[in-house]
Amino acid sequence: MPKKVTLPKWLLKLMRTRDMTLEQAYDFVRKHGFKVSIGWLSMHKDLWKPKRKRELVFREEDKYLDSDLAKRIMLFKGKHLEDMSEKKHFTAKDLEKFTERTPEACAEFARQCLVWKGKPIELQDYQLKMIEGWLGPKPTVYPIGRGGGKDFTLAVFLAWYLTVNPGTRAIVICPAQRQVKTFIHENLALLFQTSGVLYDSIEKFIEEEFRLTNGSVVFTYGATSFIKGKHHIDFIFCNEAAEIPEHVFENVLLPMLGSHESKGHLSIIGVPGGQQGYFWKAYQDSSPDINDPKAKFYRIQLPTEVNKYYSKEQLEMNRRLMSHDVFLQEHMAQFLDVEGALFTQQIIEMMKEDYETRFGIVDNKKQYYAGIDWGRTGSYTVVVILSYDPKEKFARVEYIQGMRKAFPEQLAWIKAADNIYNFKCLMVERMGLGIPPSDELRKDLGSRKVKYFIPSAKIWFDAFTHLRDAAVNNKLVIPASELKLISQLRLLSFKIKGEHITVKSEGKDDYAQALAIAYWAIKKRGRAGVAGKL
Ligand SMILES: Nc1ncnc2c1ncn2[C@@H]1O[C@H](COP(=O)(O)OP(=O)(O)OP(=O)(O)O)[C@@H](O)[C@H]1O
Ligand SMILES: [Mg+2]
């Protein structure tokens, strides 16, 4: 009998999976050594990594704070309560200034009452212009590049307007619930919660409603969820408007504004999504002159770089990594005419569903597939995980992982994922820098499971049209919140070169490619077992 020890879990696992007694398991390890996959090891670090002992030395002043851990951690991280704007007592004159209906009043309010990252907010000039539009008589259309400060400006505007105009009723619509949540939690509510003078002004803060003590309220919806009709609406903000279906504008939003005596304001904001849909229509009927009598909408169109808080390095990196069209759309806020688009607005609407992707949830009735687009220098490797219901022939994007790490770490992640999903087929793009990791993965997981996708104009065309067929036949859904994937799909187009039809893609459409590869894998499925190996 071996000595009495606490058995490590891997040993127990070995006994269980190979049906061994303890002695047999020890013998097995003695003879063969014990190899577990890198993925398994990386997921169970706590089982095999020796724990480092750390001695915590408390400073004298810290000792007294242990009954308030929240505060202690705040101090530990070097943060102080000054992060919250101080409590103030404003004079009647201050209040008068705040309640004027001008962009400057909003700017003054932001300066005196709101903080962002510990500092008072100073609005940028273009943000004042956006606010001027929202206060004006015309509906507004604001195509603005990614990271241009759309959410931020809207949150500051709403914080001010709701506070100084009791009983205001506004609606904010985003394409998916997740974006609505992000907007409320990370922008609007945060402004109130970090402000010493507004903290107590929140009365109710639930999923679909953000209400202040003065009766002002913001209703928030994902565009694909059921939008309850509301009356007496002062503002409707459509955020990421390219992803809001046209019928939602026509059948749900516009009628709501019609019922207001003084007519509510409609604002359409977002990164453009091609020359289609309501966003594009509104844009065509717009003018940058706020007083132009011929145009229905007032327009402000801005590239990302107007926001001085957006990192220049990031912008330059994106310029290199994104395909030309994607950059024009995402950062220059251009409405592109995608001739011969593969995935039109309509097809994308058919594919989109409002759900959250979650890692590691396995349904044993389904099969799992993964598609991998290896990162070229400095760019992401993208892994798309699909579930597939063989009875219904129905696929769903379960998870998307972008990784900017060294290949060994990426391989470890992929193998860990395989431990959970037990992919029926894992298809990798085998080309250039992606050849070594593709081969290594095949060596480790076997050629039955790991299939190569060897890119050529023809196979890309086949894979994308196969994906498109699935979309058109309602055999595939993707999460509405994955804007990167959606904007890349939208910009893919057919091109005819001589006798050949190809898909226009500069090899930088990593999310769309990983999805096409994952879906192609279903066609070329391997012969692994059922899901849920671990
Ligand atoms: N006046 C300002 N003061 C401080 N920070 C600012 C200001 N304007 C913009 N920012 C910063 O710029 C960021 C812009 O991000 P925001 O999410 O609002 O942009 P976005 O246009 O909605 O981006 P996306 O297209 O990715 O949704 C803000 O989170 C904020 O940190
Ligand atoms: Mg945004």
C-alpha cells in the first residue's frame, strides 16, 4: 500500500476515467509518467501549482478598517473619496444657469456636478454641437466613428436634461440588451452614482427603467426585444442605429413620437452600416446646416479622431489591421456602398438574435464545432465556437474568443475549450504563420478532429456562400451584440474577375472568416464523441 496521502484530483481522475484501482493508477504513473493536456493543466492551476505563501503586513491605519472592506480596498488601491464630486450647496444663481436650455448650461452642469474617472467633466466642442442638435427643433442623425464618444455624450446630456427638466421621458434603444446594460451601468447610472450632488436623485434603477426622484425617466430597450409602446415621449435615442431594424423605426418608434403634443425628438446615432436601412434613409434626408429648410434631419458626421480621448496609437493600429472598407466605415463614419454585398441588411436581420454568449455551457444533444482564424503579426486570433443540432440542422454561435497572446497560450486555451466542448470538428486556417500552430493542434488532438482549411479564392467563396445559405434558410443565428462580426459580414462582397467569382476580403476580416470556417467545419465534420468530456 502506498503511504497515506491526500490524493491529487488528477490521480482520482485517472482512476475514474480508466477504471483503475489506486495501486494500478500509481503503477501507471510510475511506468508511463503522467501527462495531462496543457489545457487541463491551465484550467486547474490550483491543483498542481504550489501555493506561494504571502505575508501581509498591515499598516497601522489599515487595521481599523476591517469592518469596512470596501473602503479598505479602495484605500489599498490608492483611491480616495474625492473621486466623488464634493457635496455642494448651489445658489439660486447656479441653479438658474443649469436650467437654461443651452449647450453651455449642460457644459456648466457637467463641470460642476459630474465626474468621470475622478475628474470634473469638460465637454469637447463637437459634443456641445451634438447637444445643440438635441435641443433643436429637428430630428438628428449622427454618424460617428467607433469610440467617438457617442455613449458618453448621450449620458452626460441625459444626466443634465433629466435633472433640470422634471418629468422628462426618454427612450434609449440599442440593438441588444447587453449594449443597453452597458450604456446604463457604465455611463448613465455611473454619472449619478459618482456624483456627490446627484447620488440620491436615483429613485428606481431596474432593467428597463431608470427613474429619478423628480419624475424624469429613461426607458431602455434592446431592439429585438418587445418594446412597450409609451406615450408622451420627449426623446428617442437610437444608439448603434445601423443595427436597429427598419420596421422597428416605422412600426414602433415613430408612432410613439407622433402622440406627443409638442412632438418628441428622434435622434439616430451610430457607426454607419452601409447604404441601407433607416439610418441611411435619414442620412440622405439630412443637412449639416441646422436651419436648412429642405432637410428633415440635422446631421453631424464625425470620425473617431475628433475624440481626443481615443488613443492615437490604437487608431493607427486599427488602420493597419482593418481592411480599408472596415476602417472607412468604423472610424471614418462613412456609409459605404457595398456592391454585390453577400450579407445584406435583410440577411443579417434574419441571423441576429438577442442573447448573451457564454463560455462552457454544453448541451449533450448538440455537437460543437470551432473555426480558427490565426492572427497574423500583431493581430488577433479569433476562435468561433458553434453548437449544432443535427436533427434540426441548426447552428448557433455559442462563443467568440479573440486572443492577442503567444501561440502556446492560444493553443492551451483551444485545448482547454476542447476539453469542455469535445469538438466534433475543429477547423483551422492553415496558411503562413498559421501553419505551425495548425500542425501542432493536429498533432495533439488528432487528424480526425482537427481539419485544415486551406484558403484559396474558391474555398472562401464556397465557405461564405455556404454560410449565407444557412442564414437565408434560418439555419444559423448569431448574437446581435457582436458588432465586430456583423460589420465585417456586412462589408463582404462578391467580385467578378474574368471568369471567377471571388469574395472581396483583404484577409483582415478575422471574425467573419472564423465564423465561415466554423460553419464549413460542419460540412467536413470529424468523428469525435459526444460533448462534455470533462
Ligand atoms: N469630454 C470628455 N471628457 C472625458 N472623457 C471623454 C470625453 N469625451 C469622451 N471621453 C472618453 O471617450 C470614451 C468614448 O467612449 P464611448 O463609449 O462614449 O464612445 P462610443 O462612440 O460610444 O464608442 P463605440 O462606438 O465603441 O460604442 C468615453 O468612455 C470617455 O472615457
Ligand atoms: Mg457606444
